[in-house]
Amino acid sequence: MKNYYALLGLDTKATKADIKKSYRKLATKFHPDKNSDADAPAKFIEITEAYNVLSDKKGRARYDLMRWQAMKQQRESRESFSTESYVSGSFTTMVPPKVSLRTRRNIAQKERGTLYKQSKEGFDKLTSLGVECLRISSRYLLHILGVLLFSFISYSMWTDLGQMSWFGIATGTIILGYILFKIIEDATIDFVKDMQAFSVFFGLTKKKASVLSLTTLLLFVIFLIWLIKLRM
């Protein structure tokens, strides 16, 4: 299990301000745009992953619990091995903590980025870049559908004002507005992280990665709307 505290050069008692300060220092040091070492991209992603977990109150609490459980299992495993487990031949099986979806995506994207950088032909590089943009854009399909759905519900609610009380309208507006806000907020946070990893692993600037991904997402949405209209 990765020691996120050690990656950021901190101890377990570090405050949120300490975590932010250390991350900024290390991110500046290992960002691929400023560090040409071959290991810099991987190091940058690791410290970013550590920061994303430790800077979030709930994420840090979950991580601390998982880390404590892993340490407890290791200690019990050593004690068991040194006493009766060794005699009886039974051993404690340690189950490694689950790897987050973000980490799995980063590992897979790092491999694709390496292949992209190794490609010499322009067509192959362009194809790899296009496929990666489609892959990233597809992650936000549910967000887009959610926004469209709740926007349609809001529109329907406002067109039927005469059949609803003002209390119902106000309550419905607040609930729908909050849901829309959370969908957009979650999508924005994920998109920033995706662009950060995309730019690092594929050797692009954040601006270029964002423009390519947003353009692909827009074309993807237009295609879906055209497909829906075609089938209606």
C-alpha cells in the first residue's frame, strides 16, 4: 500500500495547510514541463494522487483506516508466522487494499501514453490521440445525460406553474438546482484530474489537452443528438 504521507514528505499529523504547501513544492519540482527526467511524470502523478486523497477530509479518513488495517494485518501475520501458524502450516492470507478507479485509469493511460510517444508515424500518433480523447469524453456521457434530464424536468415544472403551489415550485427548484450543481461540480473536478494526467502521460500542455478533449466531447454530443433525432 502506498504511503501517501511519505510521498509528500509529511507525517500522519500533517495539517491541511501542510499538505497543500508540500504538494505545491513537489508539483513544481516534478512537473514534466519543468523536469526532463524520465521518472518525473510517474512521480508527479503519484504525488498528485497522494494530494487528492489526503486533501479530502473523507478520503484521508478512509485512507488512514485502510493503512491502519493493512499495518495490523502485517503485524498479525508476522506474529502468527513466528508461533503456532508456523507449526501447523497455516498462514494468514493478506488481501491487498483495493486500487481506486482513478489509479487504475492512470496506470492504463500511462501505458498508452508511452506507446503514443514511441510512435513515429504521424497517422498513428493522431489516431492514438483521437482514441484517447474519445475514451476520456465517454466518461462524461452520464454527466451530460443527467444535466439534460434534470434540465428537461425543470423546464416541464416551470411550464406547469398553474398546477403547482409556490412552495412546491420553490422546493423543486432548490432540489433540482442542487442536483445539477453537484453533477457539474463532480464533472469539473474529474475533468481537471483527467486533463492533468492526459497532459503528463501524452506530453501535451494542459491547454492543448483540454481543447482536444472538449472538442471531441462536443462532437460526441452532437453525434448522439443527431442519432437520437434520426431514430425518432
